[in-house]
Amino acid sequence: MSAFRHSVRFASRRVRDQARVRALGSKPGNLNRRTRALNWALSGTSSKGHSMSASRITRRVVATALASGALLAAAALPATAAGHDRHHGFRSTVVIGQVQYDSPGRDDRSNRSLNAEWVEVRNTGRHAVNLRGYTLSDRDGNRFRFDNLRLDGRSSVRVHTGIGRDTRTDVYQDRRNYVWDNRDTATLRNDRGRVLDTKSWGRFGHHRR
């Protein structure tokens, strides 16, 4: 309605402008398209020069004002691109959380020591995500692929290096050697191989195997 009121005020101003134009003897053909349209709506004559009734003039003024209001309302809407690509500026809700890359205590390769090495994968969104086909890999190319795991919103799962029984909060790579080095990078990819998140740490360190 605000656009309509603006259009009516605009039409009223054009009435005054038209009076000035006629007083100066200007020709309507010299005006822009919007002015000519309003002149035609407010002139009180048809295209053949016949006088029109007051009701027809009123209807024409209202129709012109409504058309102008529609154009103003359309111009006020934000511009959107058709077929918006969600991958442009993509930010995943599934990310890498905390990392325990250095197992506490001695590196004796015991299953307990191996499972004390883990990487957390967190769902920061509100909706659950199935991690089936997602992968977590290190800088050397060692890769763990998730099975059918439903990660609820605002929850996380720890990926342990050693052997164990998978649950909704802990999964195991079933390895007998350490994966994460003191200087390494964890990379999380979705089931299509797209990188969702990476996390690096350390400046110096030794390669553990």
C-alpha cells in the first residue's frame, strides 16, 4: 500500500507539472515516457481527441497509479540469480573438531595407546547428517571411510586409530600403527570427495610408525 500511495502522490505531482507544461506551451512529445503516460491518463481525452467522462478519467488514473506501484514494488525486491549454486561460498555444518594427535604416555603401539589418538568430527547444524561415504585422511594419504553413521545435530563423533566397537559417539579405524603425526593435517571430505574442512597442527615433530 505504501507503493500505491507513493504512486498516487506521484500522479498528483504530474497533474501540477502538466499544468505548467500547458502554460508554457510545451509539447507532450518532448517529455519522457512516464510523463507522456501520465499526461495521457490525466488529459481527459481519448486517443481520438474525444472528451472522456470523469469516471473514465478516474479509472485511468487509478490504473496508471497501480501500474507504477507494481514497478516500484518490483524494484524494491532484492535481486536473485536463477539457479543459485549452493556450492558457491559453501560452508559445511560438518567440520573437524578437537584433535588428540599425540597419544598420552609412551608410544608403545598398544591398542589403548592407539585409541588415545583421535580426531573429532562435529555436526554444528541442527539437523542430522548421514556420514556414510565421508572420509577422514592425513597428510600421507591414510584414509578412514565412515560407514552408515547418523550424526545428530549439535553432536560429535571421535575417530580413534586403534581397534574397537563402533558406537554413535566413537568409531575405530582398526589400525595397529599410529596415524597422526606431531606435524600433520586432517582433511574431511563428503561422500562426493569434496573437501569440507581441514585442520593442521605442529611446526616440528617426528614421524611415528
